[in-house]
Amino acid sequence: MAITHIVLFQFKAGVSAEVVKDACSRMLSLRDNCLHPLSQKPYIRSSAGGVDNSIEGIQNGITHAFVVEFGNVEDRDYYVQHDPAHRAFVQSLNGVMEKVQVIDFSNGVFK
């Protein structure tokens, strides 16, 4: 069953626009840079994201959102726990993030 992985960013105050743009571009590039350990081919089904433009005013500081889709739980688990490209990306965010939130779900599963 497919897994949708939602990632929400709030950058620290004072982080330059260049750093924000670079981090967001690298987040999206994980789709091509994360390789399956056996096939050595990209395994992320899709990836999209950008800066918040909601008019509702309930972002609670979140400024950027990303949606990543995996084909199955095993791929998501590898990505989160072992993928060297993802792990390096996460480490590169040290010092620039105020808040990061992640939520995963399978469409239509409520319990």
C-alpha cells in the first residue's frame, strides 16, 4: 500500500533566502538522489512542495510543505531509517530549522 509522507518546515528567523531555497531544492531532489539499496534506482514515486500560500492564517509558523509518495511501507522505512542521501540531507538542516513536522498516511486508512 502506498504511503504519503508530508514534511513541514519552519526555518529559523534570519536564515537567508538563499539557504531556504537551497534546502527546499535539495528536499525535492531527494526523489532522484535516493536510490533503492538493491536496484540502485530511484524509489520515491513522486515529490512536490513549495512555500506556503494559504489565506487561512493557521500555519502556526510553518512556511514550506512537501509531499513525498512511496510505493510501500518498506520503501518509506528505508528512506527514513537508512537512506544515506536522506540522512545527509537531514543532517544538513542542523542550525537552520525552527520546527520540522512529519506525518505519514495511507489513503483511506483511518484506523
